[in-house]
Amino acid sequence: MCKNEDIPDKEYLVYLYISETYRVFRDRLIDDKDRLKFSEMSHQLLEDHLSLDWNLEDFTNTIFGDFETNEKKYVKLSSSNELIPRLDELLNVYNTDAPSVMNLVFFEDCI
């Protein structure tokens, strides 16, 4: 969903890759111990094979989506604290036209 012109460099591509693998695999793990182990293993593999020197914490909560702006581009999203007001706004727009109202509370794991 991310177009080539929206990937400015190698680091951004790694953010995208980590985000997608975390969403597919890491999010299914049941406890913090397992999630940390997965993160450490992926970190080590990327450092070994891509010659990247990066901090694990920089990638742990990285997410991509197409709903932060009205451009509908699949891009790296802001932090959860900055993103929650946008999600609340989109929920209000949805609830205005929806046959049934959704009452949601957004938090980091939900996003």
C-alpha cells in the first residue's frame, strides 16, 4: 500500500517493514516477555543483514496507516498521543452518517 515515491530512504523502508511484521506477528503474542523477545530477535537480524545501527525503542511503536491526513497515503503515523485526536475526529464523522453509533476509546494497543 506504500508507494515507492513515499519511501525516501532505507531507514524509512525498515520502519515500514518492522511495522508490518510487528502487526502480523508480534501483536499476536500474549505477553510482554514474548513481545520483547520477538523485538530483540528482529532487531538483531536487521542489524546483522542490513548493516543498520538503530535503537530498538525507536521502532517498537512505529505504525503506518492512511488515516492521519486527508491525502490517503500509507505513511508512518505520528505518536499515539498525536494520533488519538484524529481518530476521534474520524469516529465522529463516521457516527454522524452511520445507522448505529460506535462508542470507542482509542489507546495505544487499540491503534
